[in-house]
Amino acid sequence: MSVKNALVIISFFVSIFFQDLKALAQNNDNQAADGQSLASHSIRLDVKVQQLAGIKTSILEPSKYQTEFTAYGSALNIQPLINLHYRYQLAQTEYSSAKAKYLNSGQNISRQQNLFRHGVASKRSLQGQQSQFQVDKAAANATYVQGKAIVDEALLFWGRTLTEWALSENSGQLSGFLSGQQTLLKITLPVNKHLADGIQTIYVEPSGDRGKAAKAVLIAEAPQVDTTIQGESYFFKTGNASINPGMRIAAWIPEHDQRQIGVMIPKSALIWHMDQSYVYIKTDQQTFSRRKIERLTLTPEGYFIANELKPGEQLVTAGGQLLLSEEFRVQIPDEDKD
């Protein structure tokens, strides 16, 4: 073989070597980039490590959420209602007594008239009985008007339902309020909002924390509105022991026929970092992907999420904070190399 041919062959293999070396370097760069991308969003953990770390998951189920709006009100002292109750009972007693005297006076007039016609009683005696009849009639009318005034006062301030509860002798509807098992609420809606037909239950809480809210049941519409808010007002009752008369109350009112479809996640699934919320989704047996949650709604059952998560995905419900710490720990060597 000539020297010229030998140099050609050597040159060929050297060019092939450098092409392979360049391709290998490019492939390593791509793998490093892919690894960095994975590290910024995902973490891999062995199955045994997952078990030791207490990582738990659940399959997301489709859920419907009733949209709500916020209103405010207060827990009422029912002493004025109780006072009306006793005033009305006293007025009824006085009316019953006055009415009995009035009816008795009427019977006495009939007897006196018969005696007068037969010459047994004098005209003066008949006139005296007639005068007493008028006095008893006026007293009966006065006590009747007094009782009606109490009813009108109750209707004006408390509405028909609470008036019936308070003024009915055998109602018993106020017993829960008197025993402290229930608290009366007056909730005023924003000016542009209405309580939709069929809404009987809302959620209320004095500190404004939706996650701690308890149920309140509709009683009736209030006859008077709040002079400050100027919206519709309603009476509700609640058994929440943390709500006492005089407290200001936040209320969450369901919107009628405005349901969103999404998923409901437990509060333990949500993790926070730099004022941003995330969850982890298990994408395969060993891989967990971190996903940012932009919009969520706090409910008593957890968080409702409409867009970022889908039914059927495997959500990490316990151990998410550990995954976040491990994800950042894996990134530390790469950052040191830079």
C-alpha cells in the first residue's frame, strides 16, 4: 500500500471518530437538558422509598360545585322577641278576663230588662247595668287592640314566621334559641344578589374562614333590610356553637343553576411554595409530576379545581411536601456545577 493511500484511510477514520465524538457530546447535552427539565417539574422515587415516606395517592373523581357569593350579617339577640312573647301572653290574659266581664255584663242586661218589664227592677238599676256593660265592652276592646298592636309590632320587625313562633302559646319553636342550641341570624345579601328559589341551606362563619363554615337553615325573609347594605335580608338559624349573639357573620350563598364541573381534592394534597399552590400527580409507578394550580375554591370538603386537574389522574394526597423537598434537593448539585 502506498503512503498516499494509507494517509487517505487514516484521514477517513479520524473524520468518522470526530463525528461520533460530536454526536456523543450533543447527545449528552440533550440528556442533561432533559434531566434538568425533569428535575424542575418531576421527581422519581423507588416504590419502597415511597412506602417508607408515607406517600399516598387517590384517583380523582369528577365533581360538581355550586358557585357561591358572599354576604354578611349578624347573630341576633332574641330578647326583644321573648319580650313580645310575654307581653302578648299578658295581653291575651287581660283580653280573656275583659271579654268574660263583657259577656257577663251582656247577660246581666238581659236579666235586668226582664225584671224591669215585670216591674221587679227599677229603671235606675237597668241603666246602671247598661252603663257597666259599656265599660266592660270598652275594656275588652282596649285589651284586644293592645294584643293586636303587639302582633303588628312583631310582624313589622320579625316577619310572619318568627311572629307565629313567638306569639303562639304552644309553638316551642323558640326553645332551641332559649337553650343556646341554636342561634338566630340575619343575613343581608349584596344589592345585586337574590336568594334563589329552593335554597334552604347556606354556610356561615364569624371569622370569614370558608373552610370552617357551618350550615345555617333558612327561616324566612326579613321584613326590614340593613340600612347600610340595602340588600334583601333573611333570617336563618344555626347550631354552630362558636356563633354567639352580637357577632358579625360571613355567609356563603349558593348561586342557582350555576354548577361547575371539575374535581374535589383534600386540603392535604395542596402544597405551597413562594406563595404559589401546587399538587403532585403520579404519572407512573416511580414518577411524580408537580403541577401548578392557578385557580381553586375552598369548600368544607376541600378544594374544588375546575381546570388544572382531570378525573382519572392519580393525585398525591399525603407526602407532597416531602416530594417537593426531594425535588429541590436533586437540583442542588446541578446548581452548584453552574
